[in-house]
Amino acid sequence: MQPKNRDIKIGDLVAFHPSGISGGLTAAKYMARMSKRFDGRPGLVIMVMPPTGRSTNVVVQVENDCIVINRRYLKVMNEIR
């Protein structure tokens, strides 16, 4: 069973998987940059930041790159139990 994105925890293996991009050209460019940074590789959640309003950002380690990204653009591939 796939956990919901609000259940992302430290140690989870995640993939970049945006679902429904809202916005204009800026949003499209942002998604292209993130897609290039992830390059199809999975990442490891190393920090979950406190929620601000309705959104929660996480820090994901992808090889030697740390990426701060909103959890709604991620999909949990494997979770630590």
C-alpha cells in the first residue's frame, strides 16, 4: 500500500513525481529544473521541515545533491518501518 505524501518521514526513499502542475511558465520551468536535478534517481529524505501553512518541505539527498522540495512533488518508493 502506498502511503500518502503527508506521511513522508526521515529515511523514506522517494522519487520526483509531480502530479498536476498548476501555474504558468515559472511552474513549468521549476518542474523542468527539479526533473533534471533528480534525473530519474531516487532520493533519501534526510529532514522534514515544520509545516508552514498548508505546505511541508523536505530535504532530499540525491547522490551528492541536497534538494529542498515540497512533499507534494514526491512519491514514496520505500518507507522505513
